[in-house]
Amino acid sequence: MMKRIFVVAFLIVYCFILQGNAEVFSSQDSLSNKTEVSLSTLVEPRRVPLNRTFTFRVQVSWQGDLDLIEIGNVEEPLLTNFDIVGTSSSNRVVGTATGKKAVKEIAYTLKPKTLGMGYIEAVGLTYTDKTTGKEYHLKTQRVGVEIISPVPEKGESVKWWIWVVVGIVLLGSGVSVLLLYKKTHLTEEEGKIEEIVEESYLKELKETVNLEQGNGREAFTILSKLFRKYLSEKYDISALEATTDELLSTLKEQGLEESLIRRCETLFKKADVVKFSGQDATQAELEEAYTTVETILESHLAQTKELIQKMEETRSKKKKRSKEDR
């Protein structure tokens, strides 16, 4: 009888032990099943200026029995039309109504390369359930970001316009001064050249043509050559090679007085006779030719001086008006 009671008691205790072990495994499975893992991304804003940066956040969170989950590394995002200029990461555990929640966040600072669209490809994450040894993979969606025109930096717009205005003013002033300088000095130089030309030929005339040397042919040849050389420089023609008719036509076009043209005609024709026939020139012919050349040189010299004087008077008036306006 006692033996039977002992056997029954043993069986009852054994059943209780088996029942206790089944509840523990069931509880562990239950904890594993309640563990949740999520992967999310966030981009704000979706329209970014070319000269600005923005943040792309990747967040991994899991709650339940935190020790039952092993979180792997978050894959670095593949980027199109962006550069990574900075990264940061954080880990924290917070309490919720259903238990503890672990949060891991990675923030990427991205800078656009060119205008248009840029893309952040899907980000992946692998985690392991320690109770089963199974691996799970989560993946986000591809994100598109529009890259728009650059925005002015702080104070840049004002400075840009200031520099433009200053540049235009300086450029305009520089051009005006340059044009005025060229006009004034070019005219002055032209006047000085004209003056030097006439004065130099008058000086050469007096030094090379001697009316008293007694050789009329030689003096006439020197005088004629000097005069043709002057006409070449004065009117930019080949007077040394030109015929008498060509020279007379040029002088008429330049507005030389009719009386001087007739005297030049006499000079040129006599020079042709002296040159080609060897005939000597009389003293009267030489003196008349000398007077013709001297008169033309002095006439042009007087005109040049008068022009220079008028220009100086005009400049003086302008300077005076400018001072009065100030």
C-alpha cells in the first residue's frame, strides 16, 4: 500500500516538473515574437538649393527584450548627384508603455553637385534573432531630391550689385578719360607734327637753296625736289614720282588758292624742262619758284598755328565751364 502511494506521488511530482519546463520555453518564444525592429529614413526638405546642404537620416529602432536582437551595420547609402560632407550617429534606450525601446540613428550631411534631380538609393539593414539564429533583412525605398538654383549668401546680393554699379561707374569714367586724353593729345600731336613739318621745310629751304650761288640749274633742281618731298609728306602721295598734272590735280583737291596753283604749275613745268633738257634756269625763274615754295609753306604754317590756337581756346573755355559747374 505504501509503495503504491509513493509511486502515485512520484508521478504527480514528475508531471508538475514537466509542466513547469514547457511554460519557460513558451515564454521565451513569446518574448522573441514580440520583439519588433523597424528601419526608416527621413529627408527634409525635398527641394535643396545647389549651394546648400541637407540632412539624410537613417533610424533603426527595436523594442521588447533588447538582448534577444543583434543589430548589424547599416549599409552606407549609394548617392547620385550628391557628396557626403559629414556624418554623425547616436544610440539611446527609452522607456515606453510596452517596455524598453532602443534607437540608433545615423545622420548624413549631403551637398548637391549639379542642378536637377539627385537620388539616395535604398538603405539596407540585417539583424539576427538570437533565440532562433535567423537573420532578417530590412530595406528602405529610394528617395529623390530636387536640386534648385543657388540662393544668395547672406549679404551677397547687396555686395554683388554694389560691385556691379561701382564697376560700371569706374569703367565709364575710365573710357571717358581715355577718349578725352586720346582726342586732346592726338589733336595736339597732329598740330605739333604739322607745325614741325612746315617749320623744318622752311629751315631746310633757307639752308639748301642759295639764290646767290650763280648755278640756277642746280638750285632749281634742289628746290623742286624739296618741294615735292614736302608735298609727299603733307598730302600722303608719291609726289617724287608723280607727274606735273597729277600734282596739280592733288593741289586743287586740297583747296590750294588758284594763284598759288598757277605758280606751282610754272615751277613744275620749268623743273621738267631743266631736268629733261638740261636747260639752265634764270635768276628770275629761280626767285619766283623760291617765293612760291616759301609762300605755300608759310601759308600752311599759319593755318596750323591758327588751328592750334582755336583748339587751345576751346579747351580753356571747357575747363572754365567745368570749374563753374563744380
